[in-house]
Amino acid sequence: MLWLNFLHLYQPANAESYNIRKALDKSYWRLLRLLEEHSDLRFTLNVSGCLLERLADEKETAFLNRLKFLVRKGRVELTGSAAYHGFLPLLPEAEILRQIRSQAKILKKHFGKDGAPAGFFFPEMAYSPAVARLVRRLGYRWLILDEISFSGGGARRPEPGRVYLDEASGLQVIFRSREFSNSYPPDKLLPLFKKLTAAKPGKDSQPAKGAAAPAVIVTATDAELYGLRHEDPTGEMEKIAKIKGLKTETISRYLATIAPKKMTASKIWPASWESTPAEVRAGRPYQLWQDKKNKIQADLWRLAELALALGDKFKGDKNFSWYRWHLVRGLASCTFWWASARDFSRLYGPYAWSPDEIERGLEDLIRAVRSLANPRSKGYKLLAEKYYLRLKKQVWKEHWQKHWQKNV
């Protein structure tokens, strides 16, 4: 049995320090210690650039140094991504390239030559052919995607562990299993692993009689699931780490064992790890972040698109760096996710509605526009303020009328 486990570590760049420390204490340190204590464990991680910078700002040098050691030893593999977790398929090409290059720069800053990844993670696992081509152009070799991008919302499933080639970009693609990933993976994996490695007398690592042949299982989740969002009081993850005969590997090392002739070219469908089959089939794969019927999301995107356009108009503005500082924070996918009002409790997630989190992104979007000093930006500022004020009213009106105490 080979387990390829991908973990996404992310906290928004504008998150409160308390929330970053909570994620550290409940999830990140737990996973780091697990890797330290079990030298045969191998995981692939995406650590968002904005989180790395916040950890450095918060003086979390012990965590960063110990993570660097695991990366240097090859026990942890890092991937490329968008540094500020922008929802790439809905952003212009220039912004996509900026965020991907920012991630690469931050990884090099913190990990040196070990921070040059081969793989790439789309924030929210949100694939589009156009962005995949950009990723390939930047030198990345593989992607990890949700299996719904293989089926296009149909009944087909990728063969577990099989490597495919994206017809649009030529990138190698490995798909995560929804069955094992849309849960707390250790709860589903532990019984399976125990069965497959059940000991015979005197032979701890031999598979049990009648057990299925060794297979590859690919899981991909938020790292925060391991403690912050699911407490795991019985330590199922720690039990898995102690199983003799269980093999883990980084994705790049696994891909290196697959002959190119065994990789099958396939059409990859636009989708995310939250897309439903119905949404993909209907051509609305990103509806969670951009629902045409969601008035708040519609206005958030109007303000975001206006703010983005001003970067081209006022590149030489004396406050351009402050404009960018606020813009990337406001463009984080969370700004739009928290306005979706979907219930993710079955996935150990929250009810996706938070006026405070929406406002956090909204404030950065409007401050990006306000930062510009050029007098010619006045008319754009007034339009942005119109969107801003309308959104403030919409958000709190909807909160009190529809969502207040809904999850109490």
C-alpha cells in the first residue's frame, strides 16, 4: 500500500495573529512533529507564500527551521502556487503570473535551492486549461487535481495512482480521491491499512490473507483538518504513522517511477475540489466563488475587477506598492468563499458565511483603490466607494435577515 498525502497549509495574509497561532498549535506543529518522529514518512506540502511571510513576521523561527530541515532531507516536498491564494481562473493573466512568481520568490527566500518545486497546486484546486498553460510556461512539471476534473462531472473515475497528461498543457496530472479526501482521511484509511498489513505470526509486514493487492491512494486536504478543524482525540493519524509496512512518498518521487509511455493523455475539465458534478456539467465549475445569483459576490467581483484595472492605469503611482499590498490581500479566494453561504459541516468545515471575513477582504480592496495618489484616479475612487458602501449594506442586511444565529 502506497499513500500519497498532499497537505495545503494556508492562512490569509490579512488573518489575525491569533488565528495563525491557533493553526500552528493545533495542526502545523502536530504534522511537523509526526514527520520528525517517523523518519519513513514522506508528504508533499503546499505552504502558501503569504503564510510563510506571516510566520516569519510572527517570529516562528523554530517551526520554519524545522520545516527547512525536513525539506532539505527530502522528507517533505514543496509545490508552487499563488502566493496570496488568488482564485486563478477568474484573474487576468498578469495577476496570475505575479502571484505565481511571488510564491517562487518566497520559497527561494526561505528554502534556498530546496525551494524550487516541480509540482504546482492551484488554490482551491481550481483548474483551467488557460492557467495550466501558464504554469507549464513557468517551468512546472505536474499538477495535483480533484478527480472531478477527470470525469467532467460524469461517473468516470481516474485509476488510483495513475499519471495522466493534460492535453491542454502537457503537464503531468495526478488525481486525489474524493472518497478518502472529503473526510478526515485517517478515519477511513486506518481500517484499510490495518487490514492490508495485518500481521502473520512473526511477520509484521506481511499482508493478511484475502487482502486486496497493494494499491496507491492519493489524498489531498487542507492541513488545518489535522487538528484545527477536526480534533482527532483518539490519534488516528498517529496510529497510521506507526503501521509497519505502510509506504508513503512525495509526489515527485512517485512520478519519477512512472515511465512516460504509461502516462495517458486526457482532457482535463475546469473544476475545483469543491465543484459539484452538476456545476461542472452545467459549465459553472467555479460557482462557489462566482455565483451570478449571489449579489454580494457579484459586487465583490465588480470592485475587484476595477481595482485590478487601476494597476495598469497607474503603474507609476508613488503609492503603487501600497496599492499592491492591499490588492493581493483583497483578492484572496476567501473573500468570495465566505460570501457563498454554503454548509461544509459534512467536510469538517464551517458554514461558509462570515460578514467579518467578507469585510476583511472588502476593506483591502477599497484601500487598494484609496492608496493611489494620482489625481486622475478620483473618478475611479468614487465608483469604488459606491460598490464598497453598497456591499457593506448588503452584507450586514443579509447577515441579520438570513444567517444570524443559523449555526448557533
